[in-house]
Amino acid sequence: MMNQMQRILAARRLSPSIIPPSCFLHRRWFSTSETDASSRHQKIETLEDKASSNKSRITPSTTSSLNEQELAKFSAIADTWWHSEGPFKPLHLMNPTRLAFIRSTLCRHFSKDPSSARPFEGLRLIDVGCGGGLLSEPLARMGATVTGIDAVDKNIKIARLHADMDPMTSTIEYQCTTAEKLVEEGRTFDAVLALEVIEHVANPAEFCKSLSALTIPNGATILSTINRSMRSYASAIVAAEYILQWLPKGTHEWSSFLTPEELTMILQRTSVDVKEMAGFVYNPITGRWLLSDDTSVNFIAYGTRKNDIGGDI
């Protein structure tokens, strides 16, 4: 698997100035028919060592993989979730592109009609790290039975208030809790989504283990995050936080980012096979995000939970 991934990733890069004519033109498809166990094990151990070095910021792994410092950051700006020109402006701009990827992959996975107004009818979806509900609400409008969870109580309060303004979204089940706690309760879902969350947790491996446990066998798991690359440091931190001031300073820590290869290996260890991956490219002229094969900064991954549960993190 590693050799195949490396070939795919080596050929992925688009020039930042090139915007694909179609948002679905440059998808990358993954196969798990080949494995390189020794290389994968070595890299996973490195990630786990990194997580262990942060134990002072981690609550017990049996309870949560939360990073208390990150929770404080988001609690401080919780009131601005639905301000399209506020600190969460990048998520507002990115949301249509994220939803296009989610709609396409989940409709294909669950044999749903992507042209339907409510293609997710009958599906149980969970939005992990839902924030103010930017993703939960459109998922509910597309027919899904949605549960949104977040560890910041202020986020959940904002999400509930906003959802209650629309009958189509007032059915969303919002809870101030963690993925780990829902696993302990035995909850499962057809699809588990965690977008722009994993870079803020203290232990990515434990977090992914919980996401897998929440996913039914043959269900779908979708994550998006930021690559740990020099381009991501320049754009997601220097430009977004200090030059353009799209985000509050200190929103991200570059060392907490994961590469596509690392995320794929972590998910593989939790019995989730990554089937498809795409990057997000921002066009400053149109002010829109498009899907691309360039995963050097923002990227999103879709995987399926295997029947046999053998995650050994």
C-alpha cells in the first residue's frame, strides 16, 4: 500500500495558480490490496511517541483525547460561528466544497441518488467536533438524521439556538460530549465525519480509534485536516493568521498537522481503509475553494470501516 500511495502522492501536485476546471477532476483513489507493515508500523510509532510527549495536555485516554488548550481557544470565539466575516470565515467559504465531496462519496457508498434534494434520507450521520453546526445543518437539510457533538459547551448552545430557527434543522441532536464517551455508550452511525478537528486533538491515534468504533461495519468515515508541509505553514499559519488575519493568531500549531500518508496509516490501524482523497485549493480571484489533487495544504479523506475489527493502536 505504501509504494502505491507514494506513487500517487508524488504525482499529485498542481501549481497553486492552476485551478481545476471541474471540482471532481483530480480525485485520488486508494487501494489497500498491498501493505508495507514494517514501514507503516515505524511511522505510527513515531506519531504515538509524539502524542505521548503531550500527556500533560491530555485527559486519560479511556475518557477523551481532548486538548484543553485547544478547547479554550474555540470557547473564546464560540459566539462568532455564524458570522460569515468573522474568525470562521474560511470554514464558511470552504463549506460548499466540503459538502460536494461528502455528497458525492456518501451517495456512491450508500447507493443514493446524488441529484436528489434529500439524498441522505435514512442515514444516521454524526458530526464530531461540530462547532456551531456549520456542517450539521446542511447534512440535516439533505435528509440525514444528524447528531452533532462538541466538547465546548458554548459551541453546542450556539448550534442549538441556530438550528431551532429552521424546522428542517431543529431535529439535529446536539450533545456536549466526546467521541470516546459515545463509544462507551455503544452508539454507532452509518457515517462519521470529523472535519478540521484532528489537528486540534491531543492524541490523533486514539481519536481515530474512537471514530472507527462509532462507524458501523461497512460504514463510511470522512476526515479533513491540514497537511504538515512548508506550504501549509506559509498559507494556513503565516498568511491566514498573521497577514490576512482570517483566523485568530495561534489557532493552529504546525507540529500538530498530519500528512496524508500519516492519516491514512493511522486510519488503517483502526480498520478504516482510505478509498479516496482530495485537496482543497483556494482561488483568490473568485474567493472560492475547489477540489484538487493538490493535498499540500488542506485535504479531505473518505474511508470505509472494515467488517473485521482489528485496530491495534
